[in-house]
Amino acid sequence: MKEDNIDEALKQVQLFFKLAMGNSVEVGIDTEKNMISEWDSINHLNLIVEMESALDLGLSMEEIEKLSSVRQIVELIKSRKG
């Protein structure tokens, strides 16, 4: 993985978190779901909606349920962008 591609995807993910959970939420590449109290089931869906809308993604329920870290989200975005 190229570092600049990771940085670009991470910046997108950080924006999605702010849109879905509020400006006070700060995430990094190693952030996991259990580390952020705001990352509950409702905000998880808000996050998915933001991602799907902005990136024109269609995620399956299985994919949505498996996303439990910022790294997983970044890797998913990178894999879908080619």
C-alpha cells in the first residue's frame, strides 16, 4: 500500500466520522469501534450512509457488520477505488 493513498483514504474516513458522529470525534488508523463511545449501532449506520453516499459504494450487510476499525474502513475504501 502506498502511504499517500492511505493518508488520503484516512482523511476521507476522518471526515465521515465527523459528519456521522460530530466534530469532537477524532480517529486515527488504529482506532477501533470499542475505543469510541459515540461509535454505537446507530452512528455506525450513519457512518455507512455517509461513506456510501460520498463514494457511491454499495455495501452488503455482511460487510457493514464486519467494519469495526478505521483500518478496516480505509482498506475497504482503497479496495473499492481500485
